[in-house]
Amino acid sequence: MHITDPEASVDPIALFRSWLSEAEARELNDPNAVALATATTDGAPSVRMVLLKGLDERGFTFYTNAESRKGMELAANPRAAMCFHWKSLRRQVRVEGLVSELPDAEADAYFRSRSRGSKLGAVASRQSRPLASRQTLEERVRSAEERNPDDVLRPQYWRGYVLWPQQIEFWVNGAERLHDRFLFSRGDNGWLKERLYP
């Protein structure tokens, strides 16, 4: 049986898995969608949606173009925050921690699992850089398709990342805005939990 009550839980990763499982059953679109916040070295933040692609003892996994804004910010300042919001469940989870790159072999394996169109898009896109027109993008995709008649290999700039959580906060909507919030912080001997004011 899944533990879904943060007050009773002592393992935030198990609790997150339980909540994600419920979201997969009830959310209509992309229950693994997450807002990912990064920042420059001088603290200017930016945020965008990505898809969570894995969770293990290392942390929360996602993939992106390392030459994109988020990729460059992570290279300069390898800290990030995530926020999952499941409206149908009236819950959210915030995660903060350190980010590192996944090994090339893992990025290769995940890239191979993607559709051909997604692979071609990754090869064609110069993510976050100015684009003259939609036609230019479509021409780059056609060119990538011509250069890759068979399999499409992962471009070196397309990489996997893992956020190793130092804090995980669980939020449950409450009546009259008296929400329940539980913060798990990584300590020397495991996770520490405290209830927060809403």
C-alpha cells in the first residue's frame, strides 16, 4: 500500500513516488511535467516546464540541450529547483538541490527511446537562440532528416541531468487557505522533517 500522508511519511522519495503514481492515474496531461528553475551566477532566475524522466537514489532526472539557456545556467551554477503541481489532486511538491550531468551512456539510451521526429527536432533545434522564421526551423529539420536516413544519433549537446535533492517540500491544499506543508531536509543521518506554516 502506498503511503500518501506526508505527516506519517519518513521517506520523501517514497512519498513522492506515491503522489506521482496517483497523478499518473488522475491528471489528464503530462503528470510528470515540472517547472524547473535555474539561475545565473549573479542570481538572475529563469523557469520553464520540463518532463521528469526518472527518479532513483541519485535524484530527479530530466534531459535538455546543454547549449540552451537552462543548460548554460546549470553549467555555471549547478543548483536548481523544481515544482510539481497536480491541480486535480490539489497538491504540489517543491524540490531543491544540486544538479549534475548523467553519463553519456544513459543519455544515449534515453535518446534512442525517443520517436524519430523528436530526435530530428533535437538535432535541428538551436534551443534558446534567435530563430528567423518557422520556415528556417522546418528547413533545418528536413536537412537533419536527409543527413540521417537511418538512425538519428544523440547530438553531443543533448544531455541528461539529475537533481540531487537537498530539500523536498510537500504541500496539500486546505480549506480557508490553511494548507498542510511538510519540509524534508537532508541531514547527516537521513531526512529531517518539519511542518511549516501555510
